[in-house]
Amino acid sequence: MGRYFLPWDKKPENEPLAIDVAYDRTHLAQDDIAMATATIKNNLTKSANMIMVDLGIPPGFDLFSEDLQAYHEKSAGQKSGRWKSSP
């Protein structure tokens, strides 16, 4: 039996935080690498402090922890809450 990931057809409405995950491709072969971009938007009328976002990884995918370490080092000390990766 195989397993695969299907994104939701409909996004929830009126959420305090909107989360969107976009992948750089829609078809992968075994051992291919896909890049994902997560965008979190504050829909509140005020600032949201101390936000923690828990993003799941689709079944069969692995995370490169060295990419997270590079993100952490590059974004340390930023107060804007924005960070854009470079390829």
C-alpha cells in the first residue's frame, strides 16, 4: 500500500494567522529534492508577538537540518519577522 500527500482543497477562512506552503515542483521522482516556501500572514489588527509555527512535513519527505541551521544563523537578531532565503 502506498501513501501520498494531498493539500487541502479549501483554505480555512477568518484565521488569525494564514499559513501557505508552496513547493517549487509538483512531480518528483524518488530521491529528488524539492524546495518549499512557507508564508505566514498575520490577519489580526494588532501585532502578534512570540508566534510559534509548527509546519508538518508530508509523508515520505525528509528535512535537511543544515538548511534550518543556516536559516537560524542568518536570521538571528532580526526583529522584522521576515526572512527571505537565497538559492
